[in-house]
Amino acid sequence: MRLCTLSAIVQYIEQVSSIVSKAAPVKPQPPAQPPRVGAALSALRQSRGLSLDELSHQAGVSKSMLSQIERHQANPTVAVVWRLAMALGVAVADLLGEERPAAPLLATVPAHATPTLASPDGRCELRILGPIELAGQFEWYALTVQPGGTLASQPHEPGSREHLSVQAGALDVQAGTESARVRHGETARYAVDVPHSIHNPGRTVAQALLVVLHPS
């Protein structure tokens, strides 16, 4: 489920170190630069046969911004990197040109560090529960939809599916020409390679777990 606004998923770390030793002063180190994703973005876009217009539509990023990123005239925000990775079906690390670190045996994510997506009208919120390296492959979210809120998306890549398990309230799911009401405790499984949406028809807040599976 793609959205037009996102909060931070990946942190761009800029460190400026100036080490002063009593024995001998050390020359200050220059600040680290954020990743330059232009070349990777251009190569991935062209390998998929996408024009700037097509990628702009799929990712919800303006054509002018995409052009500036590819020409190294702008560094994208975390939100933009996330959307581009999902649109291209790659891990964020592939766009950043980073090697994927070995996964730890056990890791926890504090509640305050869980990134959040919000719909343009502010009525739908997705807390991103999946690890960033799986973006564009396998994603899961905690979804909250205010009364009357609708989360609508354009088609994902062919073969993509979503699984929605309602934990509170009820949600109307539409996939192409098919629709169904999903109530508390129920799960809907549906294709998302067609236009699709999730709507809260009730008067109370609805909550659900949303899993997105992209084809391998």
C-alpha cells in the first residue's frame, strides 16, 4: 500500500568529527555525506523500462524531483527513498548502494522508533512493522483508519497480494471490481495488481494488520 507522505524509515547520518588530543592535535575530519542515489535510481528505473513519468506516478514522487535526484542535484528524504524502493520492488539498501549487514540473532524496535505513514487527509495511519531491507518484497503494517477514512492505491506489480486482518471495527475492501466488508476477527486476502482501497464505513476507529506480498 503506497502513500504520498512518510516519516523517516532510514536515517541519513551526518557525522562531523573533530578529535582533539592532548598529546597531538588531530586534523578535524570532514562531515560524512549522505548517500548519492542518483546512479542507482537511474539504473534501476531503466532496467525496468520505466520513464520518469511512469516512476513518478507509481512512487508518488514528482518528475522534477526524480530528475534532480538522478542528476545528483538533490538528495532524497527518507520518505522519498522508501517510496522509490517500493515502486521499484527493491530493498532500500539497493538504492543507497549499501551492503546489507548480517542480521542480529535478536533485535527490538522501540515504539517511538517505529516509522509511520500517513494518508494525505490524515485519516489513515500505517505503522511500519517490517524491516526496511524487505521493503518492496514483503511488508507488514499496523493500520488505523478513522471513521470515513479511505486508503486507496494504484496497482502494484503483477502477482502482488495483500492480507488484511481486522482487529477492531470493520473495513470495506475493494480490489478491482470485487468488494467485501471485513469485520472484527476476519481476514481478507486479495489481489493488489489492480486499483484497490480500504475504507472505514463505521463511526468508530478501525484497526487492522496489513501484510503486503510482492512477487519474487
